[in-house]
Amino acid sequence: MMRGFAQFAEFARRVAGGMTTMPRWVIRVLAISGAVSVGAVALAYVALDWAAPILPMNTDLYALNRPAAYTFMDEKGEIVGRRGASVGDRLSLSDMPAYLPQAFLVMEDRRFYQHGGIDFRGLARAAYVDLKAMRFEQGGSTITQQVVKILFLSSDRHLSRKLVEMAGARELERLLTKDQILELYLNRIYLGAGAYGVDGAARVYFGKSARELTLAEAAMLASLTNAPSLNSPRRNLKAAQQRAARVLQAMAAHGGVSKDDVAKALARPATIVAEEKTIERNYFLDTAVEEAKSLAPGATGDLTIVTTLDVATQKAASTAVENVMKKRSASAQAKQAALVAMRPDGAVRALVGGRNYSESTFNRVTNAHRSPGSAFKPFVYLTALEKGLARDTIRYDEPIEIKDWAPDNIDGSHAGPVTLQAALVRSINTVAVGLGQEVGLPAVISTAQRLGIKSELQPNASLALGTSEVTPMELTAAYASFASLGYEAVPYTVTEIRTSDGNVVYQRKPYPPRRVISNENALAMNAMLFEVVQSGTGRAAALKGREVGGKTGTSADYRDAWFVGFSAELVAGVWVGNDDSSPTKRVTGGNMPAQIWSSFMLTALKGQRPTPLPRAEPIYEPLIAEADGLEQPDGLFDRVGRFLDRIIGERRTAPLPPPQAVRPQVRGPEPQVFPPEPEARELDPRVRADDNYERDRYAYQPRNAYPEPRRGYGYNDPRERPRYGYGGGYYQPPRRDRDPRYYDPRYR
């Protein structure tokens, strides 16, 4: 204020010196005009003092009134993504090359070091341009005024806001030095593409720190101040280079940079780096942001978030989804897919919430509730095990009716008596529904919720077929309890949250896992789910050289298709369908989802030593005759086998010796000693009797009383695997007299 009055006094003294030659009326007019001018200036200063805002200087001015910056890191400390503002490092003027602040001064406020926060020449120039255009074209704001607007005001263009901005500039000039104001401006100005400050913009556009910028690159950043989004070099690099050239010419005209340096910069214009391809991680980062907000609700400002994301696993997930969907999406009339993978403890390693984040940011892994179909059946079978049934317990696949509802199998056929394991392996609907009624739907719901299902489950008879909707995240986490041999898996993406000054506001602490399945039942479930992949509906998910388990799921009318499976190291769930729940073209969990799952797992586990899947010993399932006593027809494989045997036999030079009636021996290094034969008991009348010693001997032994050792058998041994008929044959399940109902109570 004093400097303004001094300038006005000097002007008045000069005018007074020339008044002696002027007419009296002219002197009076000048005197009145001068008085009015002095009054106007005094009134303006009073208005500025009255409008001066209270500036909260005790806060972090580098983060005030700016979107929070979230920096995501993996467990190795590498940056894997960003959300919110891209801010880079906070640089002082001494950290920057001298031509960087000079470029901004030339473009924004050439008299920055001469005025006191308000440049009246600039205001007059802006007023002339605005009056000529009859709208707001220029603001005439100094860098100090821009700092006030950035930190404390909105971007609205009103006279009242302009008055407060000018008053705030005068106050800020009183509180900070010129260098501090310029430094704050260069660290806070928005330069497009989510970048705040010169260092953040340098990293976004040039892939380097502002410390390393060339003159041409500094000029390009300075050209973005007027309309950063519109003038972004990512929109039009050639136009951005032309604007940078004008900045360089202005720098040469107003000093501070030599003409030779400007000529070199014009000869080699700045170019930008390719945009960072992290869009495949965006679904995961969205999930991590929401989790971080819930874990540290009081944290403000910029945050660094350490996540469970594994970049290679995420890449494998995105690639697997896109490769399969690109080939089959159109023909299968299935437009969307989702995948989530986690460790058995719940640490999410990869998350694909949809096919294309640019087209749809809706996260189907965490927010889409869809019918899991038969992927829900493991909860029914686990409940049955907990109620005392066993994998080799016999139940009947036959028509069933509950009130007015008659569920059926997907192919409309029925296999008759089957073990529980065979029923799950073949995903037989009637057995699952019957088990649900037998063990009680409230018990099934309790089991599912204990394993991590949070969605509401309706106690309807169809619950056993997965008609209650769940999210891929919670269903996959529930399966993780199988992989961990019975421990609860709570999915999480965040392990640590730090503020910009390094303070840790959240850190995940290890906690003792809670057992939700007994070890015995977990081993039994793993054995059953292992067989689903080996010989059941999930064969397309089998991995060469690795032991995995899982379950397919298909909802009514092929609207939703699932495969959820696991190895000892990783658990993954895949969903395929349409957002509007329209039917697909016969997409089942055993085709597209299983293909996506296997492709992903092969890549994600590449380079890791295969780990055996912990599971119970295989059960022996001898053949069951048809209830009517008729011979079962041969399947396709039986006929092909006899055909090949006939061809090979014709080429033998000598006939084979006749088969000898040798008592079967269990494989092993030592001769097997069989236990005493139990007393024969009457067979079920519906089961055909024959003189096959191998079958009868095992048929009359109580459950878990098979000769030891059992570990010598493998899956390929006919005594250890179920048999399937093809082409007109039937599945041949265990004998009916293996049902616990036919044993003494001590064996039940």
C-alpha cells in the first residue's frame, strides 16, 4: 500500500509543477479528478482489506484443496499403480533446472518479482480484452493470485471471487516470500492427465522427474497452463510442440535463455512416452482404494498403499480372460467374464472385474450377485460329511419331487444308486437336492456362511442347486477353505497404509487362523473335488503335472457359468455370462470358465514346483449291477478296446496261455497277507450276485477295513477310479450293500 501511495505522490508532484501555466478551470477539474481517484484507490484498498480471507497456513499447502493421491505398491515395494492425483516429488526451486520456472514466469507472470501480488497493468489489459469480447476471456491473475485460487478458492469466474482472490494475494505476499510462492505454484498447478505439479506432469508425459527435463520439455509443460486437458500432448502432440515453440521464442525475447539454447530446443522438440498400460489392474486398484478407505477412514491427504497384487499373476488373469472370450464370446453369446485369484489365506493376487475397464468400470468380482449353480453343491456335501455320511455312502439318482417342484439332471437321465463322491463328480442334481433335504437347508446355509458366504441365502429346496446369488469374491474365498485344509479365508487386498510423511496408519497383523472345517472333512472334500477335475464335469480344467480340485457351476437356462478351483498354492474363481442375465448359448462351467481357469493357472503357476494337493485316500468303487438284474451294456471304450485287442492278437506269433485263477494281490514290495474272511451276509435283492472273488471279497468288508497298504494304488488303477460308460453305457457306481444302513451301528 505504501509503495502505491508513494507512486501516486510522485505523480501528483509532477502534475503540480505544471499547473502554474494551466487555466484555473482546468486545475479545478484535475483537482476534483485527483480527489476522486485518491478516494477510489483508498476505497479499493479498504475493500481488499475487508475481503481478505483467513489463510490456513498451518495446514499442508501442497495437498490442500487437491484430490488425494493414492500410490499403490506390491509386496516387493514396486509401484504398481496410482489413483487420484499424480503428484510426483515436492521440489524446491534449487531442485529444478533454472529454465523450468523461467518458462512459467514468461507465460504467466513476467512482472512476478516487481508487483506486490496484484498487477494492475495485467488487470487493465484483461479488462480491455473482456470488454471487447463481451465475456470473460482473461483474468489478469498473477501467479500469487493463482496460488490463492488453487489453494483456497473455487474456479468460478465472478467479480466477488476476483476481489477475494486479489485480497488473498496481498495477504499471501505478506506471509510468504516470492520464491516460496513460486515454488508452491510449480508444485500445485494442474497440467492435465491427472498430473499436479511439474514433477507429476514430467513423470506422466516424459517418464522422468522434473529434475531431468530438457528445455524443450520445460517449454511444453509451460504451454499447458491455459487449458491443460484440451492442450494435452496426448491429444495432439504436433499442436503441443507448436505451442512449446512459442514459449521458447518468448523466453528468448525476454531473456533468461540464450538464443543458441532456444535454437537447439526448437530443432529437437519434446516427445512424450507411451501411456502406462496399467488398465488391466484398474479393477484391483478400485477394490484396494475402497478397502483402504474402510481400514483408515480418518486418513487424509496423499497415501501410499501396499497391496497383495502380483503383477505377473494379474497379467496372466487378464490374458486368459481375453484370449478365451475373444475366440468364443460371439458364438457363445456370452459378453462378460470375471476372474479372481487369491492365496489360500485370502490374499488377492489378481482381479479381473470385466473384459474391458474402459467400457465398463463395474466390478463383477465384488459387486455382481449371480447364481452359482452346481458350484454351490460342495457346501451341501460338506454338510453331509459333517452329519456323519461318507464319500462312499450310497444315495439314489432317481426322479424326485418336492411339493410342485421336480428337479432333474442336465441330460434328463438317472444313474440309480451312486456314491456321494460319484454324485458330486458327475454333478447329479437329484442327489444334491435329496441331500439338502436330508441334512436340512438351515445346516447347509450355516456351512456356507461359516466358509465365508455373506450374501443372503434363501432356504428353498433349490438352494442345493445354487439358486441363491453370490459374488465371485465370496464364493472363491469359501473354496479357499478347502485349499487351506479347513481354515477361514477372509479376502484382502491391502497390507499397509502410509501417509505422505511416512506415518503408518494401518498395518495388517497376522492373526491365528480360525478353523471352519475339520481336517478329516477337508481332506475328504479335496478328494471329491480332485475327482471332479480328473474324471467329472471339470475335466477341461485339468493341469498337466499338477494336482488341482474344483467344481463347475451352471445356472438355469445357461445364464451363468462358473468354475472355481484350487491347487495347494492358489485359488481362483471364473464367471462367464451377460450383465443383463440373458441366456448364453449352452455355456457351462465345464467349457469356457474351465478353459479360462486352466489357462490362467498354467501361466500363474509356471516356474513353481508342483505341490501335491492334500486329500484323503481314494475310495474303492466296485461295479453296481442294474436293479433289474440285467447285464449293463458295453460303452464305447469297451468296444474299442476289444477291437484293438482282436487286431493285436491276430499278429501274435503264439497264443497266450489261458488265464490262471490267481488270487489278486495288492501292489507292494511284500506279499500281501489278507485278513480273515468275514462271514457272508445276504446281498440286497436288487444287486446281482456273481462268482467274481475280487468284487465279493471287497463287497462284504465294512467301510475303512480294506487291506493295507492302500497308498500303492494310483488313479489309473481300475480298483481306485470310477468307471464311466459311453455311447449307450451307464455309469457303474459301487454296490448297494456298501450303504452304511447295511452295517452294524459301529461302522456308521
